[in-house]
Amino acid sequence: MDLQIALLLGQDGIVNGAIYGLMALALVLVFSVTRVIFIPQGELVAFGALSMAALGAGHVPATLWLLVALAAMALAVEGWRWKRGVTVEWKATLVWTVLFPVAALAMVLGLRPASLVTQALATLLLVTPLGPLLYRLAYRPLANATVLMLLIVSVALHGVLMGLGLLFFGAEGSRTPAFSDARFDLGGMAITGQSVVVVGVALALVVLMFLFFERSIVGKALRATAMNRVGARLMGIPTDLSGDLSFALAALIGAVAGLLIAPITTIYYDTGFLIGLKGFVAAIVGGLASYPIALAGALLVGQLEAFSSFWASAFKEVLVFTLIIPVLWWRSLHSRHVEDEE
Amino acid sequence: MTRRHLTLFFVVALALAWPLLPEFTATMFSYIALYALVAVGLVMLTGVGGMTSFGQAAFVAIGAYATAWVCTSPAATAALDGVLPPGLVPWLGLALGLVLTFAIAWGLGAITLKLSGHYLPLCTIAWGLGLYYLFGNLQFLGGQTGITGVPALSVAGFSLASPRALGPVIWAVLLLALWALHNLLDSREGRAIRALKSGRVMAESMGVDTAHYRIKVFVLAALLAAISGWLYAHMQRFVNPTPFNLNIGIEYLFMAVVGGAGHLWGAVLGATLITLVKEKLQDILPGLLGASGNFELIVFGLLMVLVLQRFADGLWPTLARFAGRFLRPAAPRAPKAAATLPVRTLAAPGALLLETARVTKRFGGLVANDAISMTLAAGEVHALIGPNGAGKSTFFNMISGVDDPTEGEVRLLGEPMNGQPSRAYAARGMGRTFQHVRLLGQRSVLENVALGAHRRARSGWIASMLRLDRAEEAALLAEARRQIERCGLNAHADAAAASLALGQQRIVEIARALAGQPAVLLLDEPAAGLRHLEKQALATLLAQLRAEGLGILVVEHDMEFVMNLADRITVLEFGSVIAEGTPDEVQRNPRVLDAYLGGSDGDAREAAHPAPVVRPEAAAGLGLDPLAQGAGVSP
């Protein structure tokens, strides 16, 4: 291996690592606020990428019908809860079940987006509300269940979404046009505009999230919920809405990641799952709790993947997934007493 | 007809009908048994042990690939030629599969055992995916094409080539596994496994090495999967990576959860349902959806979410309730002659049992315990009191191995205990109860109490599976009954623990602690939730235990109870000891009155802390207000 190749692989690793970092960010966010280990995060990436591809090809992505169906179900569930005398947050409910789906319908069917930017916006509009809707339908009825039960639900939901992905988009993969065709030359190393876009957008999202959690009152409320659910509720923070919001952010991040990665690599209905899992490996480096360590873990996963694809390309996935074993071993060195389950 | 008869009837009916089944149905039933063998391992993991695995298909793969490689690879055949007759080679394959599975499962378990419960399943996802890619890329295992030409099993010259011949063997293995697991769960070891699920702190306090048990359960489930894989390879006669991918691993979990993850037969029910439904769905769905693919995963996933939301325990309990209307309960079997349990010789009255030297615990900047020194002697009741937030619970954690002091030393029966786990405290003679009751709600009071005597028996897993532990088990249950009777709960011995009132559940915890025959008893608010007469009975029981030579440390808010019972009292406030002495001394101590009733005349302490809030119930309980005597209820 010469320096040229090493730089190229390193660049690849950084670009992939940025995507995994976004995944890890979303996973840590959802887990700390709702205790849900959100395995379907990766499916949202695939949905984002493949919806974008469908829009680009002039089709109406089936994601739209999934959104409408989930919205109708969620609305029906809320109506039923209301009839039984449960207090329902109608404002939030209507935002997710009516406002977003109607906006997505109008955008996709009415406007028929033709430019890359409007198509990307339409994709975000399609995928983001899936997060809170899935949360309300699948997880919220089990809000008091153990982490283990919620994890099993996540895996079941992953199966459903992957099956739907195959049904919606078929077994063939898609690629979308790059957001930037520019090429730079940096000290003899060719850098594509798209990889700059990926790293730039990922960095911007990380900074935005940081500002959101540190500066805004809503972000602080989310952090409070993550630290202590009951305490947050006693302080008047509606914890159900924190669930909505964290899932919406996770879905938004998933869709953005899908948009970013689709021009670089061909996305199949099941690619998202692998991307999501690599994000998991990164998140576990940070103990599903620390954002900065998770981001560092994501870069590590990206580099490991890039370099193992050169040294032992057949065993690339094996190497990336078995990285979890030394990571967990390292983490277990730091915990001496048994941890009690909640 | 009892449940046992129904099971026998089911087995006999299957055996009689087997030769008459069409070829296709016989094959299907063989597959059901193969899947059920994996699912029953998941029941042990998920519903019983409170863990789970999405990677069981990978262990099936190891069992299948090990035997396929041993039976077909040129290297292995060359090495075995002349050493082992060909009929025995598959058995070597079984041994290899089991050894590999054992090593890998033990390794994975060991890595995740100290971490929270969700790391193990996450690890199994990664491991399941990794192994799938590995098998697809290893050329000596045939890559994606796999290995063909796996020989059929033959036993004593009788070939088991067709599913009709092999099927009964598979079912026999399954039924044998169910029998052994049923026995295991109905034993001392089974109670320890069930205790894993309800929080590890409790199990550790009963002397159970939870990490060790978790690994063992995980290994057991993996070995069952490997056996299933071995049978699969010799039934299918070829192996490739496809049937071992992560989706199949998830399907195994569906079987266990849909059938009923807490019940061994739930695995059989789940495997049957999922296999039959999958067969139908694969026929119907592609036509319905106009495309081909694994769409049954959509249906299974939705089914799974629905089951978890609506019937969290799966379908088996519903079926069992329905059948229960027509079945007689099984007559209790006459207990075997009980063995004798080891008995601890208690220390002489006055001997020092527990002593702490300047125990300090800091959480960041907060000092929860500040240099607390105290002692507990045999034959005394020592009460620890103080307002809420005084650091009593933290201190209890320090002296029971739940957490480590930042500084200071804890000695139990003369032995320094710093850094030791709770089970080491239990081993040296500490029994305890919890402020928030920690019982296995679904299990009977008797079983809960018998868990307390865990350390007094020795039988291991194999002995329990083969029912060689019955004499010891009878002794454990007899001891548990004795303690239940002593605590006045004999009317409830066979009721589910969760069906008792909260106060009674606290007494069950005391009985459980006593079953371990402790020298030191830690009681965390034992009188909370008890009615007046029950409190008197509890006080009598504790006085009796004191007379027997136990040392009892009790945290309690009911001042009447404490003042009448305790020999010595230590008062904590803001993490440090503010008074120590006999009840009379403590009741007259101005600092204690100050802590409980609020500052009297603006001294320096008041300036240092926010204005103390008057706690009416605590004040009343101190015996200062005659009207409120006996009304001291803990918040």
C-alpha cells in the first residue's frame, strides 16, 4: 500500500464514518430519551435514499402511502384513546398525523418536485414524520416495558420495514445524482465535491444538535427526560412529546444520511440495516450514552471498514461487526459491580 | 385427566400417527421439532432468564457446518480414515459442533456479562451477521454454495436417511430436552435462573453468582441450537449460509415470544404456529403483493408487535388457562426423605459481627455518607434512623456489597469486605431485605423463600436436570416452609407472591432472608405498610431472633416501633452520624430533636443548610405528640 492509496482509503473512511456518526447520534438520542434501541434507524436511511431515487425517476415513492397509512392509524389510535377518557395532546397529534402527511402529499403529488433541492426537501418531509408515528404506534403502548422488550419490538419493526422496503422499491438498488460534481485536488489527493458535502452536512448537523441541546429550552427538556423520566415529568415536561421529538429527529437524521450516501454507493432495500448497525457499533463504543465518544467510534468504524476493504475485502463486514467484541470487553473492564436493570 | 396425562396423550398420539402421515407432513413436523429445539433455548434465555439473543441461527450454523465439514472435507476424511468407522463420524461432528459452540457462547457471554442486559442481544446481532458473512466467504466451507453430500445418520446399521425415519429421533431429542429443562426449572438452580430476570442485585444478595448463571443459560441455549443444527445437516444432507442468516435468528425469537417466552411448551406452540403460517404465507403473499421475496417477515413483525402489546406472555398461557378448565390439577407428589442442610453456628452474644470504619461515599461533589463508623454485635437490634435523604440507603448499599465506599472500611465477622460483591456478604452470613420489595411476583411465596436458602444446597445443573437433587430439594422446601410458618404466613405459602399485600410481601422478604440462616440481618423499613397487630407480631419475631443471637440492623421510620425494639440507635443527617446511643439517650439528644423538628434558635447549622422542613409524621412518631402515637407511617 502506498501513501496515495492510504490517503484515498482514509478519505473513504472519513466519509463513511460521518454517515455512521450521524446514525450513532440518532441512536444515542433515542435510547437516552426513550430507552428504545432503535434498530429500524437504518431502514429510515434506505427509505430516504430510495424515496429520493424514486422522486428522481419521476415516480411517486410508496413511502408516501406508508406515511398516509401510519398517520391514519395513529389518528385512529389517538381518537380511541380520547374516547376512553385519556388526555390526548391534540396539537402534537395533528402536527404528525395531519399537517406533515398533507404537506408531503401536496409536495409530492401537487408540486411534483423536479430539482434536486425540492426532491431532497420532499424526501425529508416524507421520512421525518415516520419516526414519531412509529413511536406512537409501536413503542408508546409499551412505554413501561423493559429495555429488552422494547429491543424485541425494534427488531420486529426492523423486519416489517425491511419487508416493506423490498415491496416498495424492489430488489434492485438505486443511486441518485450527486449534489456536487466538483472535484478538488488537495496535495495530490483527489477529493470529490460529494464527500465534502457529506462531511460538511454531517458536521453542520452535529453542531446544530449541540446548539439545540445546549441552548434551546426544548433541547434542555429532552436532556432532562433522558436523565430522569419521572423527575422530568414532575417538572411539567410532557415526556410523551419528548418521545415524538426524539424519534422525529432520529428519522430526520436518517433521511439526511440517506440523501448523503445515495450518490456515493448503490442503496438496496436492505443496505440501510447494515449502515444502521455500524452506527450501533459506534454508539456502543460510547456506551449508548456519550455523543462525542460515539462520534469518535464512528470514525474508527469508518476507517476500519475502509482499510479492511483493501486488506481483506471479503471479510470487511465480518471485521466491522466483530469490532463490537473488543469494544464490549473494554467497556466491561470499567464496570465492576453488577448493573441492575431498570 | 391432569396436565401430565395430556402431555403423554399428545406424545403417544404423535407416535401412533407418525407412520400414517404423508411424506410432506412428516417433513414439516420434523422441521417444527428442529425449530422448537432452538426456540426452547430462547425461552430459557428470554422468558426465564431475562436475556435474549437474535443470533441463535448462527449457533445452529456452527452445529450444522461442524458436522458437514467433518463428514465431507478431504482433510478430515483423510485423517479419520481407518481411525473411526464411517458410521461414527457424524458423532464426531456433533462433538466438534458442541465444543465450538460452547467456547464461542462462553466467550460472548463472558464479554457482556457485567454490562446491562441489552448489550448481550446487541452483541448477538453483530455476531449473527458476522458469522453469516464469514461462512459465505470461507472457501473450505464452500462459500455461498455450501457443502453437499453430508451423509445420513445411521444407528446400529439402521439408516435415518428419510425425514420419516429421522423425525422420531428429532422429536425424542426435543422431548428429552423439554423434560430436562422442566426439571432444571423446578429446582434450586431453576429458582436462581428465574431470579436473574427480576434484577440482579436481589439475586446476588441471595448468594447467586448472576454473571456465572447468565453465561450458563446462554451457553445452554446455544448448545440446544447447535444440536438442532447437527440434526438439520443430517436431515437436509447439505448446508449453505442462507438458512442461518440474521432474519432466521429473528424468526426463532418470534417463535419463542409468540408461543410464550415464559413457558417451555410455548416454544413448541410457537414453532408450530410460525412454521405453518410461514408455509401458507409463502404461498399466498407473492400472489397477493405481486412480487416475490421474504414478505412473511412483514406479517411476523406485525404479529410480534401485536403480541407484545396485547399478550406480553404469548399464546401459551391463554391456551393453558383454557385447558385448565378441563384438567385436574396434578396431585402433589409425596416428598422424598429430606436431606439435612448445613447449619451455621452463631456467634456468642456480644461478639462483633459488622463494623464500619469512617465509611464515606461521594457522588461527584455530593457526600452521601461522611465518615460513618458503627458496629453491630450478635444479639442486638441496632436501628439506623434519620430524615429522608440522610444517606441511610446509600449506607445500606455500602455494607451489603451493592456499591463500594469511596473511603473507609467495612468488616463482616472480622473479615475486610471492601470490593467484594453482594454474594460474598451472603456467603459470610448476611441476609437482607429491600426497601422496594424484590420478589418474583409470579412465583409462589414458598419458591421465593426457598431462593433465600440457595447457598445452603449444592446440587448443580446436571443433577437437577436428572432429578438427582430431590432429597436436597425436599430439605430446601421444608426449610422454606419452616421460615414461612415462623413469620406467620403459612396460609399464603402457595399463593403467588404478587397476590399478597405489600406489608406481607415485606415479611416474605424477611422469611427469605431467614432461610439463608444469616448471622447478620439487614432490614430496610420492614414495618412499612404493616397494620398495628402485624407490627407487634414483627417486633415479637425480631425480639426472638435477637434472643437466638442474630445481629439485626434495621432502617425504619416508625419511631414507636424503633424505640420499643432497638437496643441502640444511630441517627444520620446529611450523610453523617449526629447521635448514637440507647433509645432514651437519642430521644433526649437536642441535635436529633433539631433534625426532626426543625431548627429552634437559628444556630450555625441552620445557616449551613436550607431551613429544615417539619416532617409531621416523623415528629409524631418520636413520641412527642401523644395523639399521634403509633401513627408513624413511612412516606
